[in-house]
Amino acid sequence: MGQAHSSVPSALHLQHGLGGGAAAPFPSQYHVKASSSGSVLTPAYQKRLSRDKKKIGGFATLRRRLGRRRRHHKTQDHAKVIREYICDWPARDVRALNEEYRALGLMRELAQSAAAARPLASSCQQDLCELYQSRYCADVDLVYQGCVFSVHRSILSARCPYFRKLLKDQPRPGAPVPVRIRTAGVDPELLNALLQYLYCGELNCSGLLSAGAGRRRQLDVLAQLEAEFGAPAPLERDMKYLLETADLADALLVFRPAGGGAHDAHPHSFELPCHKAILSARSPFFKAFIDRRMKLSEAGGERARGKAPIRIELDETVLPRRYAYVLLRIMYMDTVDLSLILHSSSEPSVCRPISLVDEAVELYQIGRFVELDVLTQASEDLILEALCVESLPRILRWSAEPHGSQWVHRQALQFLCEEFSAVVCTPSLHELSLSQLAAVVSSDFVQASELEILQGIIRWSEHQLVRRMEEREPNLLSHTAHSVTKKGVKRRELSDAELREVMAPLLPHLRLDHLLPVDHDTVTAAIRRGLISIPPSHMIGEDTSSRARSWFRGKRKRGEYVRPRYFLPYVEEVKVRSAMLESHLGNEYGTGVFHYQHSVAATIPDALYMVDGEAHASAADADSSAGEDDIPVAPRADILSAMLQRQRELQASGLYQRASTCLLLTPARVRRQVGLQVVREYGLPDCMVRVLQEASRRSEGQLTVTQAGSRWRSTNDLPRHCLLTFPEPEPAQFRTLDLEALNLREPGHLSTMPDVALATGTLPRQRSLRQMRERELELDLGDGTRHYQSH
């Protein structure tokens, strides 16, 4: 129920009378004009609004941007390479590779969802609803049928003409205002719902309306109230009215230059009128500031006068005045308008900012400082909009800093993986750090062939070696024509031994057996120069079948399989080849189903043992991003319960169901990605996945191996099967075995497996096999005594 258009004051261009130093809430070219048809914007503001206004819900995600972006790699060339490589493969091998890509595609979707997850910022509507329920900063009490409603004069005056006139007739502050409604049948519960609607913009009368004829009468009462109180208006329009007119403002944002006194008037200070109720509802920082000032004012007797607005003084070195209008606009309307940035001390500049990334980073820091999540996330989206190959190094460096954004860092790394083929050919490659490049080349989803990754590693390493040569040359030559910087360095002048040393941290992530074409000049030159110490397996010996073995899992010797990367040109070509073979062979194409079931069974150890609980206590979670000493603290019980509920919702989705039933994906891998998405949606660190998984196991009645062993030893209620332990095991990863997820329901599979899901401990790698056989093994038979068996 907003104000009628005819009740809007006509003199909207006047400054609000809150002291001589108070500036207009917005510059004149940003004010609205009064007209008979309603409030309209000036042409200058309309032009800037259509060009620069960024709504919170309208920002494109990284996935959509990457979907619209053209690929820089030559798709046809890569398709031809993989087509010629698999043309002589048997149908079973092509189908196996296609299944590998299908599993990787499911993991890619889960990883993208986890990377894009972040907490949901509260909107202006939600904050105002909470403000009404908390009654914080309420400056007027409405009395109706013996019930008192604490409300805010500025919000009700802007939202409803009835209350505007009612509160205008009661100018004395602090006095209760009686409410008289001509419409019959309005009880205090209905009036409370109407007041909540004025704050939230939504009318919730589900518990007030009855059924049958009574419901029709109550709807008639609401229709009469609409005629008496005025026609409803959108909440956004009324909040815009408050922002641009500063009607009934009771606070001043004062931006003081550096060096000024805390309470002394400064000739160059900048003041903006605003409303303390809205500031306190949107920002915990302003709420704490206003609460402290209100207590000081109450102690000094200023509250009785009720005339002086609260001065919120801000240091310009912390919060510059150039972002004052942007800050107020997002607090009132949930929108970011970069054209409101002041490029001088008095009025906005007509030009756009020189660097959008720098402006967005400043707004992000301001949002973090005032604890305004909606501004923080809007700034992150602005940075993401400016993300390109040229700005990528700058964004990666900032987001990796302690005061940077982890969400932006994840999106930038994902962008680097998607556009690595283009980054390799630009100077942006040389600005990447070792950790950033290692994170990309170790990813399963980098959009580049293995040959392009090798070329990128060599180019980056050569640039790093040149920088080393520049750093260690004498100072006498640094500014002469003989310096490395002036004359440059030719490739043949680089030391292969030093270059191999630079490349050493990155080479383990290179999948040599997947280098295509196998006889490319880059590969042969790297082997000839000694940059690659171990050549690909297909270059060793005469066995050509090893080429296909390294791309998929099957019945073969371990150690040959290397997980392929989800490179889209390869994926599409293998999918086409698989479809052609399926249409050509028909039912014969599906005879290799045992190929995958055996591959899953082959990854399960032949003998499963339960390890000692003390050994597991020192084990670290291999998938966790937190270190062994970084033990997360469990959140509150209500938050943990909500996280478990959210995890169950995600596990009920179609994507999770497809991934959990895929034979080539372990359940632990799938559950971890879902857990990462949940903890990131709640704004918690990634190490909280361990706490969430533990709570999930407890809620489902499942116990880990460590919990089971610990409980059995404390109660002497040991199981009937034996507990075989190796002394001093290395840290190992433990997980429960889910046969339903493995989809091994046919009889005959794993017939010798124990009844209880067991885990294995990793033997010390320093000892030889002969030494391990000579050690004594401790056998616990459940009788309370210890038995030893020698090998």
C-alpha cells in the first residue's frame, strides 16, 4: 500500500532541511520529477540507468558466460587428431573411453556447482521484515484496540497515504498514536499482517482467512481496507522515493577527510541524509554504530528533544566519499549503479571508471567493512563481468590474498581452465604463479589438449628462467646494452638443465601417455632436450596396445591407466564414434559390460582389514583441503541440522543420482562435491566438509572404522570377525563401502568379502617387502588376549 501519486511532494529538488551542511540525498540530475502521470526520471538519469545499472539478480554466472564464449582452440583439428587415434580401436575400448568421459562429465557438473556456491545475501525485503519483527529503532507507537505496534515513521509515511496523514497530524515525538479504522471487522491480527506487508511487500494472511462464507467476508474486508488505506505500490518504488527525497530522515552520513577532529566541524566534510532504521536493518556495522550513538544521546538528554539527527561520521581513508551514493543506493534498492561514483569532490563524472576491476574491488572492500553482503556479492559479480584473458592475472592475484574473495578465486581458476588454450598464446601466461599453473594442469577439466598443456609449461618455464637470469646478472650490466633485458635471450641460449629444474613441479601433472599426435615435434624436441625424463609408454618397446590401455580402466595390469581430461573436442568425437559403432554393431556392442564391472572390482583390495583406531586418529583426510592440524569446529546444532537437510535435498537431485549410480565414480568423490557445495552455501570453510560428513554418518546410523574400533575397545563388545592390524601404519584414507552405489548386485561378485565394510592401512613405503614379511602381525581374536603370527 504505497503513497498515491498525487500525494508525492512537488518540491523534490529541494535539499532536505537537516542542518546547513547537509547535502541533497542525490545530485539534481538524479532526482525524480513530479508530474501528473507519476514520478519519472530525467533523460540523463534514464540513459545512465539503462547503461550502468546492475541488478543483483541479473548478473550472468560464469557458466553462462563460458557457454556463450567462442572457443579459441581449433576444434576441427583436435577432432581429427582423436578421430585418427581411435579409428582402429575395438568397439569395446571405444565404449570404455566413452564411459570414462561420461563419468568425468558428471563430476564436472558437480564441481562447477560446488565452485559457484556461496551464501545467499539477504534482500532489502527480508531485512525490512526482520526490522519490523525486532522493532529496532522504532520511533512511534500505534495503538489499536488495546494493542501497541512499534513502527517507523519514515517507512509507514512512504508506504501508505493513510499513515502518512495520520502521523503528520501527530507531530509530537514519543506520544502514542491511536489508530481509527472505519472498515468494520479489522482485528489486531489483521492490522499486524497489514503492517508487515508495508515492510515486506507481501501480505501473508494464510492463518487469518477461514474457509467458506467467512473467507469471502474477510476478502471483502481487505478490499475495503485497500480503498481506505490507498492503492498498493511496489516496495522498490517507495524505497526509491525515500532514497531520493530523504523524507523524514533522522541520520546523517558524514564523510570526513583525513586529519579532521572526531567531532569538530570540517569545511570539506560531505554529508548525506538517510534513515537510521534502514541503515541498521541492512548493515550490522551501522546497527552497532547507531546503537552506541543512541545510548550516548540518551545519556546526554538529546533523545527528549527528538530533533537532532544522528551523525554517522566516517573516515574517507577507510570509506571514500566517491562511493557514498553507490552505498546508499544498494542499501535502499539492492541495485548497483556505477555512474553514481563521484570522480570529483562535488558531482559525478560523465565518464565511466577507467578500470572496472579496481572500482569493483574497492566496493568489495567497502561491503566487507560495513558487513553488507549484498554489496559484497554484487562487487564479486562485477569483477566476474570484467574477467577476461587480460585481467585474469590481476584478479587471480587479488583473490588469492587474505583479504580477497575465495569465490572470485574459484571462478577465476575455472575461467583459466576453460580458456587455457587462449591464455597459452598471450603474455598473461607469464604472470601466473606456480601454484596457479599447477592447479590448472592438474585439473581433469582443463579445456586444452595435452600437447597444448606441454607447450604452455615450456613457455612459462622459459620465461621464469629468463627472469632468473635477469636477477642474477651483475648490477653493472643491468642498465647497459649488454644486459639480458636489453638484448634479450634466445631459446638456444637457455640451459636445458635449469629449464628442467623449473619444470620439475609441473611435469608430474602432465599425462604423457595422452600426448597427441604421438610424433609431434614438440614432444620429440622435449625428449631430445631432456625436459621429459621418461617418454610416453607407447614410445618404449613395440607393444602398441599400451596406447589404448592408458585411456580407460579394464582387466589389465595396474599402473597403465591415467585418467583422461574432459576435453570437449575429444569428448564429442568419442561420443560420435561410439554412437556409430553402436548403430553398426547393434546388440554386439553391449557385450563388453563385464569390462567395467571388473574395473570396479579391481580397485577393491583382495583382502580387507580393519585398522586400529589409534592409527586412524593420526590419519589425514586425503580429500580435505584442511591440514592435519586444522581441526574444524562444529557449527551450532541448528545450523548443522539445516546443512544436513540441504545435503539431503541435493542428494535427491537427478545429477547426484546419476553420479552415485555411475560405476566409474566412487561414492566418496561424489559426496565430497555435494558437501563442498553445502558448506560454501553456508559461508563456511572447506574443511567443514569433514564435520558435515561425520554428522551425516551419525544421522544415518553409520559408523566409521575408527568409531567402531574405539567403541568396541571401550565396551569389550568386539565383533566376531578378526581385527588384523599392522604396527605403525602410515596415514590412510578411510571410507565405508557402499555396495548399492557400486551397483554390484549380481551373484558371484565379491563373494569372499566380509559382512562389515572394512578399510585398509597403507604400509610404510620406506620398508622393503622382505622386511614387512619378517615383521610379526598382531591378531585380535576377540577373547581379550593378544596373539602374534610370524611370517
